Amino acid sequence: MFQFKNCEELLKLCAEQKTDISQIAIKYEMEISGKSRAKVRDKMKQVRDTMWEAIQTGIKATDKSQYGLVGGDAKKVYDGTKNMANLLGSKVGVRAMAYALATNEQNARMGKIVAFPTAGGSGVVPGVLFSTFEHMKSSKRKMLNALFAASALGIAILEHGGTFSAAKAGCQAEVGIGTAMAAAGVTEMRGGTPEQCINAAALALKNMLGLACDPLGGLVEVPCVKRNAIYVNVALGASDLSLLGVVSVIPMDQVVEAMMNISAHMSETIRETALGGLAVTKKGLELRKKMGLPPIPEKYLNRKIGAAPACRNKCNGCG
Amino acid sequence: MQNSIFDVAGPIMVGPSSSHTAGACKIGQIARALFRGTPTEVTFYLYGSFAQVYQGHATDRALLAGVMKMMTSDSNIKEAFKIAKKNKLAYEFITVEEAPDHHPNTVRIILKNAKRKLSVVGSSIGGGKVTITQINNINIDLEAVFGRFFSLLVGHNNEEDVLNPVYGKLIDWGIPITSKQTISMKKNSLTMLNIEEGYLRLPQVLELEKLPGIQFVRSLTKLLKE
């Protein structure tokens, strides 16, 4: 009854039932688990409360992760929101960055978090949703619904052949999908139609395609923590664009197909193996040595920054 | 199996990594459940990626926490070393360079006390799934998921229908079984039941253990709520 295999079917369900994505998500879960609405909502409340606890601990903590790569930035950014005159971003955006940092820093220092959709991409959704929730002085029910809407998008992506695994598809599948889910959730919280929610997700994910997973030493720390923070802005921006009537030319389902298509072209060195990208920069290798990890095989290190292939255009532009 | 909303919105876990921390904890839980007693000594042989990056992902603390029956979302996982000392559980981690036939994230856990010794080999295969591939050097293939379910591990003999009374009791208590998997060995079998809706209380576990043909029942969480 409330099953959907992709975003198109999800939107069709919303239109048939004349309701929001979150309500379809709740009915979907009731149907597959055989649980009551109250039980399903209670479970999501637990998710919400765990997120909030992680944020609250994270914005106060100053201790570092085991190797000292991350920790303490959430507090800096959160304290920064007290004087917005010095900053360019909106209070919602900066606070969302603080919350995302807090969540991922808590993850790095072994705190309790919700892997939404995964541990590595767990910051964007709570960052965006809680900051907007505070800004709008929204109701708790709307907050819960936004989480359901975000999860429904995740299900649609999985059912359409997508993945959340960076080992399979790089960071576009972790922080990328986290950002798309946050965009959809926050758009519903702001009163957007189901079409606007899915459109916001498409706008967000479209702009994260091709993102590599290249963490230092394979730890979920650099660049993951700050990446979650920066991308909250993409989610907020996508939601704004969508509500202002900007429509993604490529529909969401096809963006997911594009993501999987790109993942097939991705070298394994940038899929969570710590053998490429930032992980093999001079600084990255230095830190790896400090951590006492085994050195990276020589063959991965010889990929010097080559000259770009000769330009075939006969213009005078680049000489 | 159909994706649940809470596969996306979850699991609630202690970081930093689902495969290297939460998965490791689950393997520890299973080893402890199979041991049937309180171990005084535990040795972990770490293979592949577990051997390379175990410190950064706190795989060591998570494994030890699992052996002490902590859940994957228990914030005390961090303090596993201290808690082990308090409980007088001696532990040792040995990294093994060569891992011939194993998945990259593999550990061999050897639990001991004055009476018993048990060896369990398990791998964390990503996405919250773990498999147990050896128990006391007998090759098996048992798969477990963390996060969504509470698992019951039941040891029983190979008689037909021996599990029916167990199912009956669970139905009486209103606990739905989501999936089951049975591994048969020479004389005995091992069944993993994934249940939803909370976990069994200790008296219920003991009641199941009294049923004919059932050797032991273990709940892969703390047996009782604190």
C-alpha cells in the first residue's frame, strides 16, 4: 500500500493520499513492521533525542580525538554565533555548521550518535534540522516529521539502487546523501510541498556528485568532520532555491542513477581506502606516519600532479 | 529484507565507525554469549584492516566491551579497559600480519576461565553486519545485524521440532521473530533468532533454557536492564 521504489512513486503516493512525505514514511514503517503509529513515532523520538544529546555535548567539549586531528571546533563556531556582526553567513547556517561539527566530533571521540545515514555523514541532517527548528521556533511534531521525510528520501534512494557506502560510491553516497536528505527534511519543515522537498534533494545531490572519500589514515576525521559542516550550507541553499521556484532539470531518481554511474568510474583509491586524494598529500602522509600506520605502497604515491593534457581549442584564451 | 526507516535513521551507536567499532562490539557479544560463563582471560588476534587501524577506530575497546556484554550504543565502550580491570578480566591484543582466507575486518577471540576455553572467529562485513566464521575451529557461517534487532542465540540438539516450544513461548510473550538462521554441527545446532520489541528478561531466558533439548539461550545484549 505505502511501498515506493523511487522518488517518483513516493510523490505519486503523496498526491494520491493528499499528504506530506513524512506521513507516507510513517505509514510505510507501520506497514512493514506491523507496529502502531505511536511506537514508530517513539522510535524516531529516540533518534531525535540522541541527536540532540550529541549536539549539546559536542558544542561544549574541547577534548580532541585519539590522534588529535579533530575536536573543539564545534565550540568555537557555536560561540561565534553570539556575535553575528562579524560573520557573513546567516545565524541559521552558522549554527547548523556548529551542530554538524558537534555531531561528527562526538562520533570521532566515541560519543553516542545516530548514523543518519552513516557515521561519517551523520552531521548534516541534525545540523540543518535542529538549527532551522530553533530559528523557526517550530513545533516538536514538525521536527519529528522532518526526520521522517528525510528518512523516506533515504529509502527511495536505496530502493532505486543507490547506496550509502563510501567504500562503494565515495563520499557522494555518505555526506552527499546526508545533504540531500537534510534538504528534503528542512523543506518539509518549512512547509514546502512534497515536490519541493524532492526537488531540493535533487538540487543538493546534483552538486555533490563525484565527491571522493579520501580520509587521512582511514579515520572518520579529516576531512569528514568539516565536510559535514560545510555542506549544511548546500542543504540550506538547495531548500531556499527550491522554495523560490528553482527546478532541477534532472529529476531526483536520475540524479541517483548519475551518482551510481559516477561511482563505477571512481578509482578504488578514493573509495574509503585512504590510498588517494587528501590521504596521500605531504601533510596527510606525515600524519599517517605519526599515527604509526603502515606506509602506503609506492605505486599509489607516484601520481604526480601532471600537466593538463594539451588544449585542442585554437583560441587565444590560454595560450 | 525490506529497508526500514530506521535503517536510514540509525542505528544509534557509539562512534567512530560502524564496521570497526559497532561491528567489533557485536562480534565480542556473540563470543561472550557462546562462552556460557564468566571469562577471566581474553585474547584477540586482529587480522587485516582490524590489525592496521584498530587503535584509531577503537576496535580494541569495542571488542573488549562486547565481551563484557555492552551494547553497541553504550557510551561506556570508551572506558572498556578500565571496566575490564575492575572486573578482573585480563586482555591482550595481538596483530597478525598475514590473513590468508579472511575478510579484511577479522578477529579471532579466545576466551578462557578455569573450566573452559573457547575460540571464535568473526568478521565485520560492513553496513552493520557481522559474520561468525569459526567456533572452536569448526567452520560455520552465521550472520548477525546490529542496531535494528535484538538477537537470541540458542544452542540445541539436532532433533526435529526441538525449537517449536521456544517459538510458542515467544508468541505467548508477544515477541515477534523477524528472522532465523540455523547452523548444524555434528551433534548440536546453533540458531540465531532476530527479535524486535525489546529483549527478554532473565527469568524468561531461564525459562527457555529449561525446555527439553535446549542447551543454552543467550540474549546478545545485557541480560537485564540496569
